[in-house]
Amino acid sequence: MDRLLDDFGSTHFGAADLGDARRTARLVQIADAIARRPQGSLPDKMHSPAALKALYRLMNQPTVTHESVLQPHYEQTRQAIAACQGVVLLVHDPTEINLTSKRSLHPELGQLGDGKRSRGFLCHNSLAVTAAGEPLGLAQQILHVRVRRSKADSRAQRRACRARESRLWVRGRQAIGPLPAGPRVVDLCDRGGDCFEFLDYEHAHDHAYVVRSFCNRVCRVGHGPDGVAAKLHDHLRSLPGQGQRGVEVLPQPARGKHPAQPGRTAVVAVAWAAVQLRPPPPGQARGEHRQEPLAVWGLRVGEVSPPAGVKPLEWLLLSDVPVESLADAWERVDWYRQRWPTAEEYHKGQKTGCDIEGPQFTTAQAMRPMIGVLSVVAWLLMRLRWAARDEPAASRPAAAVVPPEWVRWLSRWREGQERPDWTVRQFFLALARLGGHQNRKSDGPPGWQTLWKGWMKLHAALELLAGDTS
């Protein structure tokens, strides 16, 4: 595994083309500073008025754009994908960045979805992870501005609109482009990706995908020409289960009218069938796509005996990767299971861990590259959490992941003596303890927020010892 912080700024931003090598060097310094102090406002992150002023000056340079800042990290992600031996999952998921309090930005922002006149960006992230959940990097990010559409617009006018939100799924995958030959790359999308436009794009470019189905559209059973017509969801729900197993359901907070759901182990059954999706006729199409049927496999994952008062778990999935056995079906389910924790943890890292909605800029031109920098630091946060929990990584020497002086200081603090032989797990358990985790069996593994608190305390202590007040 790579060193988490050695040359973090130069690795992920050092190749940025900002029109002047001095700007790139400043960007590297800013990234390193934020990685040491990710939480709080920009003055908290930068720690000195001179460094803060330099950050503001850099982000307001016309050559410093969202794309130019992120391009080196995208390339690092491509290299990490190419180095993988197994399946790589691309998790595509949007989140809203609420910038309503920045009134000077309002003319450059779009309406958010809460119906309360909130303004901001819809941040469409494409994250690369392994099938085991190892975060590889941010493969693409789009900062989308929603536009108001006239109710008088015809279906054809809405379909032709370049700023149409449903284009995001195709735009995100197009921007990633062809990936290195070698590992199988699978696109994962929630129900927002279940539009014929995106599915047709995936088939046209021979991409593999697993998408959660939203539309109970009319399909044909089987891949042959004589399949009977059926409603997709109704057909999948009518199939007998072919196998059962337990699935860990993570706790979910209350959202709108939906109450909070506790975490539990759900016993689910899986069933699958080959189906053909028929394209909407040109006069009814909402997107731009070919008029060819798509041969896919539909899967249903349903909870067998849900607890009383708990909404049963059900996933209706679509995939163009053949499902020919029970092992194939569970593999598709396992791929999809990586989507929710990956996206949710990353979005929490962006908003809570890095306060991505906090910077006080007066133009969107300056705000966009700042969001890019903070988004890469949020990925670093995910990587940190994974390193603390992954079994193979956790057994490696800690000095292979973090600087040896960190190991020496933290081991002296935790055990009263230097322990250069500490493993990654021992290091991160001590780091979590520094952040307030009690390391009791009943507490569970430390989360990223606890690790991040310990991370910042460790940096503060090391800076004091070094006499660093920058």
C-alpha cells in the first residue's frame, strides 16, 4: 500500500498545468496544509494569514480551474485502476453542495432539490474502488448547475437541453473515457442511472454495469425474438428465490417522511432472469439514444422475513454482465453493495470532514477549484479509514504507510516507549484513541471522524515539537 501522506500534494497536484510553475508549487503546499488540518474553515486549515492570502490569490487565477486542479489526481486514479488485478467498480453518485449562504454566488448557482430556495452545485462524483472496497481515487467530478425549465417547453426541447440533469450519468462516464486494458471495470449506479439513455450508452461502448432499477418498464422475457411482454419489476418479483444468505444492512438516518432504520443482518433471497429492455419510441423518449432493444439480466434481492415495523430490504438490479449461476448472481449483488457505503462515506468526508460548503469565495470561478482540492482530501480521508480496517493492509508495518516519526511519537504517547515495529492497525487504533475512541469491543471499529480528530491532534503535537508555526 502507498504512503498516505508522503508527498501527498506533489503526487496528486504536482503535475497540474496552471500556467506557471509557481502556482503549481503553491497548490502543492496548500494541499499538504489542508491534508494536515482538513476540518474547519479555510483560516483553520491554513493556520496563518500569509498562507490563507496565498490560497485566495491562487484560487482567483483564471488558469486555476476545477478541471486543471483535478487532472493530476484523475491520472493517479487511472494508474491505480491499471495496477489492479481484479474487478474495479466505478461508483457514480451525486450529492448537493449547498452554498445558499454565499449570496454573491447566487447568479452562478442552481436550484437545489429541497424546495426551499436553496442554491448550490449538484456534485456528480465517480469514485473508483476495488471489489473489496479499497478506495483508488476520484475518476471524475462534475459540478452541475441546475437550470429552470419552462413548463411550456416541449418534450423535444427538454430532451435537447444541454444542461439536462439526466445527462450527468453519460457525461460522467464519457469524461472518464477509455480505461487501461486489464481489470474488469463495472459502473455502479443507483436508481438515478436507470434511464435508457445511459443504459444504451453503456451497451454502445461495451461497458459493464450494475444499475438499480427505478422504472417498472415494459420488457420482453428472455433474449430471444419471441419473448412475452411483461412489466419488469412485476416479473422479477414473481420469480422464486434461487438462494439465500445474510446481508449486513447499515443503519440509515431519518430522511423526510422516512424514519431512521437501525442496522441489522437481513436474510435475503436472490432471483434473476434474462430480459430485453425496449427503447421508448422517439416521440416519448426523454433522452437521446438508439432505437435498439437491450439484452440485460434483471435481479431481485428481497428480504425473506423482515422484522416487524421495518421496511423490507429489496433491490431490483439491471446488469449487462451475464448471470448464469447462483455464484454470478451473488457477485453482482456484492458489486452493488459497495455503492452505498462508498458514496455515503465519501459525501460525509466532503461535507463534514473537509467542510466543502464552508469556503467564503465571491465567485464560482474561485469556488470550483477549491471544491476540487477538498474533494481529493476527502478521498484521502476514505483511504485512511480503509487502511485502518483492511486486514492485509492493517498487518503491514506502520512505517510503510505513514512517516516513521509519527509512529515513534504516537507509540511513546500510547505505550510510554518508542515502537517502530507497530503495525498499521496498532498505529490507527492509537490514532483513534488520540481522537477519543475507547477501543472497547462494544465500540466497534473507529470511524473516519474519530480517526481524523486524532490525525489533527497528532499533527498539532508534531508541529509544536518541531517549532512549526506556519
